[in-house]
Amino acid sequence: MRYLLLISIAVAQLITATGCTSLREGVWLHSTPYIHGGIPAVYNHSEELSIFDFTLTRKGDSIDGMVVVKSESESSKRIVMTSFFGMTFLDFELDGRSIKINYCIEQMNRERIILLLKKDFEILFKPDHSPVTKYVFNLNGEITALQQGNGITRTVMHFENYLKGYPNEIKISHPLLGIKLTMIKRAYNEN
């Protein structure tokens, strides 16, 4: 019995030490008025081109660059992650069902990494695509945070600095993997 108690305490400390965050105050999709659709969007699909500055952090190491999202339609997007100097890390296309990799550097060319990023961007483009999503809304009815999944690949997203109905800052994290992606919307001019 004493060993069981010690194991329970050790597991609780491990979970606390890994930065496990969850949306305790959130509500599940089936508990929202949006059960039959209409969850507020966190990505503006009407923009043909969106540019974000990003910082990708994993256990203290980080890289910075830009994420360029080109919208072919609401369900078809091309996402390119590059350094500020033009080196492409990843270039892929999502069509709502599958992913097409156009280019990927060797360090990121792992199926699990690609599928994790695919899932993250699918959630960003369509936050109500899964009934097992937990949401936190602000008083304006905008999503301030969401959580999807459980276990090691659980995704937690925070949305801040709303402007014209869409967040300018998006934070995507996988607490148990120690991965954080922060994206800040950049003003874009075609001139």
C-alpha cells in the first residue's frame, strides 16, 4: 500500500514538472451552443495570403522564422515555414483530408512530426473538426483557448490580441512533448 502511495505521488510530481496544462475551466463542444456547428473561427479564410512570425521551441532550443499560408479555398491551404533568411524548413499542402509534402528538411522529415503539424494546422483552420475539443470563450464569444486530445499528443492552443474578429497571436503547445509554436500575425502589403 505504501508503494502505491509513493508511485501516485511520483506520477503527480512528474505531471506537474512537465508543465502539463489543461483547460479546467473549458467546456466540451457538446456543452456549447455550437454543438451543431458555427464555432467562431480563429483563422481568416478570406485572406488569400497570411504571414506569421513564428518561434518553435522544444525543451529550451528554438528556431525563428515565418509561416506563410496561402489559401486556395477554405479547405485547401499551402503552408511554408521558412527562416528569415529564406531557408525553407517545411512546405506542405492540406486539402481537408490529406497532406502533400513539397519540401522538408531532413531534421523535420519524420512522420510523427509531419502528422503533428498537420493536426495543429487542421485544428487552427477548423477548430470544431473534432467533438472531443474543449473551449474557453471570452465575453465577446471569441475562442481564447482550446484543447484537443489527451496523452502525449494533446494539443493546447491559446488565441490573443483579437483584431477584426481574428487573433493576431496564436500559441500552440504540446505540453508532454515540450513543444511550443508561437505565431504572431504580420501586416502584409502586396506593394
